[in-house]
Amino acid sequence: MKDKFPLRFFVMTFVWSWFLWLPFVLAGLGICHMEESINPIITEAVIILGAFGPAVGAFYSIRTLKGKGEFKNFIKPFLSFRLGWKAWTGIFFVMVIIIVAWYIPELFGAERLPMLLPNIYIFPIYWLVMVFLGGGQEEIGWRGYILPFLETKYGLWVGNIILGLVWAGWHIPLWSISGTLQVYMPFIAFVFGCIGLSYIFSWVIKASGGKPITGLIAHGTFNAFSALFPTIIMDLNVIQIRFWLQEILTIVVGAIFMFVLTLVRP
């Protein structure tokens, strides 16, 4: 990876995800018809499958650049769960950001947003689903494979900005798919959040001693807590104050994490 720019990673990632999501994008844009009775079930399954695009991109790049024998070396670090207290502290801050953005508007008269889960008791299972199927799996490719290359080539700050922008752009089709949360999200705020999360996830992985499973846990935790303490109002005609607050807090906290990392890194 030091010798060649793995452009194939980005190509395969986007091709896999966007090809799978394309029929639902076309349906959302009114270009083709899809039966409403089966749409929600199939949509959710295909979105999840498409979210494995970064992992597919990583495996394809490793196979074509290094050979299939490198799979074992790539996967092994993902099986180490001894993260250390510093990494868990970073993950804790991810939870705090969401809770603060969810609660602060109430101090100024905003109504409380109820959690999106049926009940609190399913949260542990929901959290596991988010880590391995609901967003966390993206980190196999984003932070587990391509980020070390980008940070080596462009530095900590610029490397994470590049990945944050690419990561946000990869999500674009979801704004055209009915039923996704992205439909209600201001895209610019989402971009801020992606850059901020890239900073935070980079920090927690390094704090864990370079264990990429930390990225899956941090990403899954962020998505799980977003359902427990939602910052999105399911309405197209409102200003998403909580979401803007969440994403601004994310990029500010992420920048602080990255600044600390540059101070302690030799």
C-alpha cells in the first residue's frame, strides 16, 4: 500500500454500494416503480448489504495488490478486543456528544424527542447490530484499510478530511431513498459530522494500540445512541437544530482529539 495508491479501493467501494442502492434511488426519484408492500423490508436489507462496500473494497484491494495470503494478516487485528481505557474514553465522548445535542434544545423550550427504539430493553442487541451490521462494518474499509494510507501520505489532519469528504459523498444516494434518516439530514451538517467522526475514530484506534475493531465499536455506538437519543425530527419542513448541534460538536471535539494526537505523536 506504500508503493501504490489503492484507487481500486474507492472504485470498488462505490461500485458495490451504489449499484445495490441504485434501484431504490430510481424509485425514490420516481423514475421507476417499486411495490410499497415489499419496499421497506427489501430496502433495509439492501442498504445494509450496500454498507459493506468499504469492506468489499478493502478485500478486493488486498487480494489484487497483495494476494489472498494477506487476508489473514489484515483480519487478525480485528479480533483483538483489549482496547484499553483511553479508547473507551474516546467512545464515551461519542455518546456524550449525542446526549448533549439531544438535550440542550430542551433548555430553550424545544420538545423532547422520544427514542426511536420500541423499548430500552432491546438496546444491547441493537447496539451489537449497529456495530457489525448497522454502520460499524464500514470501518473495515474506511479506518481499517484506507485511513492509514491517507494519514501516511497526507498527514493526520488532511488525511482525515479527505476520508470524511469521501465518506459523506458515499452516502449521497441515501438522500433519495424513502425511509432513510438521511432524507431529513442537512447534507452540509452531515459532512461536518463525517470529518469530525473520522478524527475521533482515528484517535480511538490509535489510543487502543492500533486495534481496528475499535473503529467498528465507536461507529456502532454512535449509530446506536442516535436511536436512543435522536437528534433528527422526521419532518422535511423544520430546521434540524439538534442535528446541526450534534455535527458541530462532533467536528469540534474531533479537532480537539486530533490536536491532542499531534502533540503526543512523535
